[in-house]
Amino acid sequence: MILLILLLILLGGAFLSWVTAAKNRELSRWIALVCLLANLVITIGIWAQHPAAGDQWIATYKAKWVPHFGISLYLAMDGLSLLMLVLTFFLGALAVLISWKEINMRSGFFHFNLLFVLCGITGVFLTMDLFLFYFFWEMMLIPMYFLIGIWGHERREYAANKFFIFTQAGGLLMLLSILGLYFVHAAATGVYTFSYFDLLQTPMQQGVARWLMLGFLIAFLVKLPAVPFHTWLPDAHTEAPTAGSVVLAGLLLKTGAYGILRFVLPIFPEASSFFAPWIMLLGVAGILYGGMLAYAQTDLKRLIAYTSVAHMGFVLVGAFAFNEVAYQGVVMQMIAHGVSTGALFIIAGTLYERIHTRNIDDMGGLWTRVPVMGSAALIFVMASLGLPGLGNFVAEFMILLGSWQANRLLTILATIGLVVATAYSLRIMQKVFFGQCERQYPLPDLNKRELVIITALVIVIIWLGVYPKPVLNTTQKTAYYVLR
């Protein structure tokens, strides 16, 4: 029941914080924070009990829902989903904290949407029924639309509509593939079911498998996002409130990567192998193109958004290299990117609160005024460019090491992306914190609440870089079963 409880805590907390906000806005915030911290403690407790995930599946829960159509409430947790849940509740709690003073308008409805989108993300990481997976996949969409459209910046409605159209279109393609797989399985076995474990064994012609796989893949590529499906991301990130950007970069993009690892590779192994060189090429294009566009930006949040396109390119390269080293590198990249890019968006948000501009040409020389913020930004900028000793280096090194065995030319091209990452990362520091500033901003450094948030992120990114063994041990069994 523990898996169902994780969902119910978020769902109950969402409605409770919405209702209580009318009488006590502060209590609404505390309810959201306590719910996320409770789930974080539960998942860390599960992780402590299963540090190496000796059995592939740590916990399962199954109940009949619509048995006539083969639909069940089927939840399961392995090493991969456990790590994604720890990341979800950790970043979710920080998103509540960073919006503590930023969100004053309709704060109850804000926390309702924040917890609701996190509930959808949690469901995506836990469900083993494809109908239920689609339900949670779409459940993430509406609250994120509201978070951007109501509490975003100047062009928030345009960004929210663009986000909705792109992700909804991809989701509909996935729904068609799910139904196709459902009927193909029924034609071959006589059993109508949406169970992930039953559909894993579906016998089908390779031509059919390739078309069905593309439906899943395009939905996940849009959410990842990969070039050329990436254009919604910079607008959504730029216009979203800080908490929305943290959830988008740290968690929502990871659902696309998770979908590839959980569904595309195991269900369609031959089709994945057939398309692998082209998908790896898309990943390399994202690394180089996203990096160059990031360097060209003057809007700080837009610059950070394009770095996500580049970093998610490494996920595609590693996922379709088909070896354990690259697979574990992809999982590490999902976690390290969520932490480092989420932190950069938090720093960008705290700067915007103080100076009311995101234009890096209007910044410069801020280090002397905000040395603590500058030091934190330096750590996460170094993580973004892949400095040894930080989590992103471990992730990208493992991905490149694994992809070298699959395609050496594409690996060399992907490695060039590290040089581009150095250029755009150092540009952030040079334009924002160093150099001369022509404007005099009244600029306080990080307050206690912001310092707690940044310190937690710094500890995690250094821990991932210095001692990644617990993460690698947890995903070892999952990687073995997917790639065998």
C-alpha cells in the first residue's frame, strides 16, 4: 500500500492546501511542504532498506479497476523509479520553499496545481498499467498549464498554450500506440490487457513494432525535449515562475527520458536497435545545437533553458547505446541535470526578484555585492560544463564511455558538446557576476530560506560527483533486465 499512499498524500495535500488558503495562506504553504517532505522521508527510508535493489522490483501494488477492459491499478517500484521519486519529492519541496514569498496571488490554487502536477509525475514513475500511465501522463499537463499561464511572466499565455499543444499532440500519438499494442497483443494471445508485464511479451511483426515504437518515442522526444521538438521549452521556461521552471527542468523533462528507458527499450528491442543510429544522431544534434543557441541568448532563463536541450541530448545518446555503463550514465544524468539546472533556475529567479530583469547585458559585476549567490552559481555552472567532482561529470563520462562502444563517430561529435558547454557556462559567470556593472542595484545576498535551498542542492551535486556508488548500485538490476 505504500506506493498508493505516496499518491494519496500528494492528492489529499493538494486539495487541503487549496481549501485552507482562504483562511490561512501560511498554513497552505506548510501543508504543501509537509506533504512533500513526508513523501521524501518515506522514499529515502525505502532506499535505505534496499540500497542495492537486490530484486528488480522493490514493491508492487495491484487492484482491479476496469477488469472487463484489462485495466488495473498496477503500481510498482524498482531502482529506477525509486531514484526518480526521491528526486521528485526533493525538488518539489524546494519548489514550495522558493515560491514562499514569490507567490502571493491565489497561493492556495498555486499549491494545489504544484502538488497535482507532482502527483501526476509520481504516477508516471510508478504505474505498470499503460492505460493508467497515459492517465497520469495527461494529468501532468493541466496543472502545469495553469502554473505557467496564471503565475508566469509577460508572455505567459503564449508559452502555456504552446506547451499544451506540443505535449498534447505527442500524448495523442502515444495513446494511438498504446491502443495498437493492446489490440496486437489481444490478436496474438486472445487476452485484452494494458499490463506492462504482459505487453512486454507481445509477439508482433517487426514492421508493426517499428510504427508502434515511433508513437511512444515521439511523445517522449517532445517531453524530453529533443531537436526538432524542443521549441516549446525555452518559451515555457522563460515565462514560468521559478517553482514552475524547477519542476519543468528537474522533473517534467525526466518523464520523457524515463518513458524511453521503461517502455521504448524493453517493449520494442528490435525496433529500438533499428532506429538507434538516427536517434543517437538526434541526441548529438541536440547537444551541439542546444549549446550554440544557449551561448547566443541574452535572457538568463532562456539561456539556461537551452542548456537543458543540450544536456538531454546526452540522454538520447546514452539510452540507445545499449550497454549498462551508458544506461547508468543516463540515470545519473537525469538526476544531476535536475539538481544543477534546477539550482540555476532558482538563482535566476532570486536575481529577477531583486533586479527585475533577466537580460544578462544589464548585469555584470554582481559578485562583490552577492558573493554567496555568486559562489553557488559558480558551483552549478561548473557542474553544467562537466567539471570533475560534480554529478554531471560522472553522468556524461559514463554516457560517452558507453556510447563509444556503440558508435565512435557520434561519440566524438557529442564530446565536442562539452567544449560548447564550457563556452556557455563561463558566459553566465562572466556576464552576470564578473566584469563591470553600469547600473547600481540595491542587491541583498541570499536570505536564510534561500541559503537552505541552495546549500541542499550544493550538497547533493557534490555527493553525486564524489560518491555516485549508491545511485549506480540502485539502478544496476534495472539496467541488467532491460539490456539482457
